[in-house]
Amino acid sequence: MNGRCVLLSIYVDEDEKIGRKPLYRAILDFLWERDIHGLTMFKGVYGYGPDKKIHTGRLLRAAENLPLKIEVVETREKVEELLPELEKILTRGMITVTDLYLICHKKPPCER
């Protein structure tokens, strides 16, 4: 099935917290509660932000504070509805929204 959707990408550091809870976990819980159809979270092996502090995993030592990327494919309307609250949750990090055209999905959330 085909459809027009958007890709919501959220970039955060693994060790960032909101209260005592990891920020990424607060975001995942928020998206779950808002009935997002699905998401994927990726752990980066290297990254830095505006502060130029490098986050990396090395073979000889434990990885520390690696970058995380949470991706959601959803309708534009659903994403626009979520953005104001999501921006309040995000203490540090970045959110991007990209138009995309979905080629194949068993139960697409997007418009045909």
C-alpha cells in the first residue's frame, strides 16, 4: 500500500533525564500513550551536538551517553497534534519532520 506520510525523528542523548526518568523513555511512553502506530529507536555509535562534545562507543571501554534517534512514520495531522507537547518534554535534543511517500506497509497509518 502507498501513502503520503511524515517521518518524525527525535534526537536525544542516552543519559539525558527528565526528573529521574531517562528522557528517551519519557518520549517513548508519551508516543505509546498517544496511540502512535509504531516507532523504532536507534543507538548511534558517534555523534555531537551544538556543544561539540563527542559521544562515542569504543571497543576498549564502555560506551557512554550515546546518541539516540527515535523514528515514527505517521500522518502529518497526528504528528502536528503531538508536536507542542513533545517540544515541552524535550529538554535537550532535536526534532525533525520530513515528508515521505510510503511504498509498502501491511497496515499503513497514512493517507492513500
